[in-house]
Amino acid sequence: MATLEKIRQKGVLLTVIIGGALLAFIIGGIDFNTMRQGARETVAVINGEEIKIADYQKRIDEMTAFYKIELGQSNLSEEYVEQINNAVWNTWSNEQLIGKQAQSVGLVVTDKELADAVYGDNIHPLFYSIRMFYNNQGQFDKTLLLQFLNSISQDTSGEAAKYWGFIERMLKNNILEEKYYTLVSNSFNANDIDTKYAFDARTITTGLEFVAQPYFSLSDSLFQVTDKEIKDRYKRDQIRYTQQDETRDIAIVTFDIKPSEQDFQEVKLWIEKLKNEFSTSTDFVSIANQNSDVPTSDIAVSRNNIDPDLKEFAFTASVGDVFGPIYVNGTYKMARLSEKGILSSDSAKVRHILIQEPTVEATQKLVDSLFNVLKGGADFATVAQQYSKAGTKAQGGELGWIKEGEIDKEFSTAAINAKVNEFFTLKLGSGIHIVQVTEKTKPIEKVKLASIIRKVEPSSRTFGVIFNQASQYIAQNRTIEEFEATANSENGLSVRTYTVSANDNKIANIKDSRQIIRWAYEKNEGDVTDKVFESGEQFVAVALKSVNPKGTKSLSKVTEEIKAELIKEKKADKLAADLTNKLNQAKNLNALGLPLQVVESVSFETPFVPSMGREPKVLGNIVSLIKTQQPKVIKGNTGVFVVQAVNVGVQPAFNKKEEMNLVQQKMFSQNVLVESLKRTADIEDNRIRFY
């Protein structure tokens, strides 16, 4: 019933979420009367199976409702909304792709299997991730799950049934996918060559000594690349310049929304005017709380915890003195010393027992009984483990070291002010805590301050001015050529180009940029936006620079990329030749005139080498370096390296059976399988039209 009560408490929320989301979708700018009915209502087509927008939105609403209840939040962040959209897409596409594959080989999930996953001895792991079924100790409790299932029929709102329907579908999908993955993984077999190669890659280890000459040490201008070289490389490596999906290049000019000089002056005059009242009033704490961006705390602070800008004033001034206003990093600060000479511990080591019984009387009765038992010498940890309802129960009630203001303010303040080893009780919420402080830090000097902190923000007037600048820029630059040229010529403005795909959620560090991506996919090449986009603390003007169709990119699109690659290769040849000549004369790394660096141990499977980075060509030479015991010149990703093996590790004995099991586990990847199914499927993804 407790779980059902949670659902009931959230019932209105669920109704608003699901009903409101559908209503918002219907009236939110998608006019189906102007679209071709059918095709325009289709979010996607997967192997001929259409996914309609109403069905897809219902799934999003259900998952949104589920997570709002799980997280206890009425609103989800932009990141969560994006994750839910992607999760619904991945879940649905997996259902279509894996479901068809499973059906073709006769895999199904029976009612008995579902029942066993819920009611059986080995409950499905999915339930361990659902907070609704956690008890007060923060652990999964099967009893709560069963109570919830038995109470669904009593929920006249129907919200509990919707909540369970979402879980049940997830459960069925998980079981079917597990069956399919198991079937496929059993078809993978490793041969002797694979096994020995994997063993060597994992167990052949060595230390390295090396010197490096980075590519950036040579200027690009020293190397010439001809058109023929670019064309030849393009022809040779065309497959590298192929993209699976259409992308679009957009040009963006941002207008930062920053406070104007007038905004700064107004805040300065405001806080200077407030100083007289703040200095003379007996109710200065209320004045601070009414006017400060950061509420004033009545907790005494030490030198270690005070605002550094106020430290000297706080510990040298007299009570009643006022400091400031001062300006620091966009913020005005003013403070009044209200109390000083306080001697108090900074931290306390605390343990507690939380008692929560069905009634207030029963709770108080048990607290009184346990309090006397503890005072009589009973073991605190044993009592906590038996009676406490807090998450610290398993640790014998130990909270560890806390500072004043941490956890709950009333709790921490009481702990800091308590005597060591004495017991006290504290009523918080629906429970009563029995608390003992076992250690405290040495008392130190503290003070109390009332502070007024006011950050200078752009005024509505400033918003309007900057918005008009962005609007004017758009109005005066209606072609992509004008759009880019004007930004590059005007002081303070610059144009940046980004490549986006239809289902990207974000463009670099531009907030709320999904709206810009949708715009780009609704427009034609060369179009400039008619409206200003608001993105956090920026206004954004955008133009669609080019459309890059699915398939092989044109030579013009990759010319600069190929040119940079060829220059890098020419640098590698030059540096490698120079280092080889020096090495032939010097015969050791120390004589090359470059800083010698040491790596303790690497293998073929080492993904990243400290001080070297990701250099697979270096790691690929480990065996030859060990065999020759001579330094070798290697062209890497970031520069040319001269490397020598040192302190070679001892390879363990080869266990064929054990190694073969490891190899087979690595050979099968669920993600690789799903991606393979997606590549071979016929998928038409139209989410960009709706989200």
C-alpha cells in the first residue's frame, strides 16, 4: 500500500504529464492539415513497419512519467529529455529488429517466464534498478513489489496500471533480448590462432624508453601539396569519406547577453544606497536576506570556511562594523559583522539511530526505551542494526565526520554543539533520532556575518538592445556570403561552422541548440534564419551553409582534410629521416638531444600511454622492440617517436581453455550486434520533423 500511495501522490502529476504532453504536441506548432496525412504522421519506418507519432509520443510520455516519479521531480532537465527521446527510439528499434529476428527462430517470452521473473525465487535484475521498490534502507524489497501488484486494482485513477504497464513492457523486451543474445553468442567459436594472439596481446608486456618529435614542431608552410596528390588520395581512400546519413553544415554567429555599463552602474548605486540602512538597522539580517542573491546563514564560520574576500574584515572588525560594498568578478558584496569570538568545533564524528513507528506515541515509547538502554551501556551498533530505519543501519548508525550546515542544518548544528559521548534526541520529520557524538575537532574561533551578494545581470533593457543587434544582423545579411563576410569584418563578431546530423541533440557548447538543428533540416542550402534563437546567455543567428547527402562526400568537401593529412605525412617523413640519421650516429636515445621519457609497462591492449597518448603504431611494434632490443623510429599520430624496450615482463603460462573462454566473451558484443542489425535494416528516421 505504501508503494500505491506514492503513485496516488503523483497521480495528478502523471495525468498532467501524459495529458499535457499530448495536448502540447497537438497544439504546439505541427499542423497536420497542411501535411500529407499518413506520411507526415510517421515518425519512422523500420523494415516496412510504420511508427506513428501518436504511438511514439505515448511511449515518450510513459517513460517521462516513469522517471519523474522515480526521481521525485516535476520537471526534467534538458539532458534527461534528450536521454528519454533516445531511449524510446533505441527501445523501439530494438523491438522491431531483435523482435523479428527472435520470431524467425521461434523465440518468445511466455506468461510463465514473465511470472517467474516477477514472483519467482530469482527475480529479474530489472527490478533492482526501480526505486519505487526500495525500502527505507535503500535496498530492493520484494515485499514492496508484491504489495504494489496486489494494490493496482484498488487505484481507481488507473495511474498504477500505466506505471506497471511500462515496467512490464521493459521486462518482456529484456527477457527476449537476453534469449536472443545468448543464442547468438553461443554461435561464436574461437580458434587456436585467435586464442594465442589474444593471449599474447594481453600478457606480453614491457617498459619503454622514448623520445618524441611532435609534428607541430614543423610549420605547415614548409610543405607543399599538389592538386594531383589530393585527387589521388581521394580516389584511393574514397570509402573513408563516406557517411551513412545526411549531414548539414551550419554557420553560426552568437551575440553574448552581457550586462551593459549602465547595468553595472545601476547595481553599484543601488547597493551604495542600501548601505546606510544596512549599517544602522537593528534588523539588518532581514535586510540582507531580502536583498541578497545568496541567503544569509546564521551558522558561525571559521577562517577556513569564510568567503576569502571577507576573511580579513570578519576577524579584525568590531561587531556592527560594515564592509564594502566591493566589486569582485561581476558581483557586488557587502557584509556586517553580527557576532565574533565564538569558540566551536568545526566538525563532529556522529552516529545515530532513526526511530519511525506507525504512531507518534509508539515512536516516542521506543525512543525512551532505547535511550535508557544505551545510557545503561548497550552496544550502539547492535541497537542501530536492530532498530534504526536509516540507511546507516548496516554501518551501526555511523555517519562519520560532518560539518555544521551539512546534511540537515538542525541536525548538524545540534551535533556540533553537543558534548562528546553524551546521548541526545532530535525530532526531524516523522521520526526521532537518537544521536551520539563520539569525537569533535578542537574548538576554533568563528564569527557570524550578514552578507549582501548581488551579481550584476543584464537588464531587460540590455536584453532588448542585444536582441535588436542580432535581429538587425539577420535582416541585413540575407545570403550566406553576406552572413559570413559581415561577421568576419565586424569587431567582436565571428562566424563558426558546425556539421550536424538530424538526431544530434546539441551543437558544441550552445544551449538549447536542438531547435537550431531542426531549423537546419527544414531549410534549403543558403537560407538564413528569419528569427533570432535564444540559447542560454546568447542570442544566435544561423545560416544553412551546405547539405551533405548520404554517401561519398565530394572532393571539395574533404580537400582541406586530405591536405592536412598529406602535410602530416610529409612532416613524418622529414622527421623520421632526420631522427634515423641522428640515431645511426648516436646509437642511443640520450644522444638525440630530446627529453627522454619512460613508461613502466605497456601491452598491445594498452589504450592510452601516459606522456605519449593514443599511439597504436608504437604498441604494434612491441614484439619487434623486445626481440631486437634496439631503438626504433616510429611514425605516430602526434609525432615521430624513437622507442626502445626496457624491463621486459615475464609472460605467464598459456592456459588454452581459460583463454578461449575469454576470447569468446570478447568476440560477442551486444552493441555490435544491434548496430549490425541497424546497418542491414531499411530504416527511415523522421524524428527531426517532430522533435
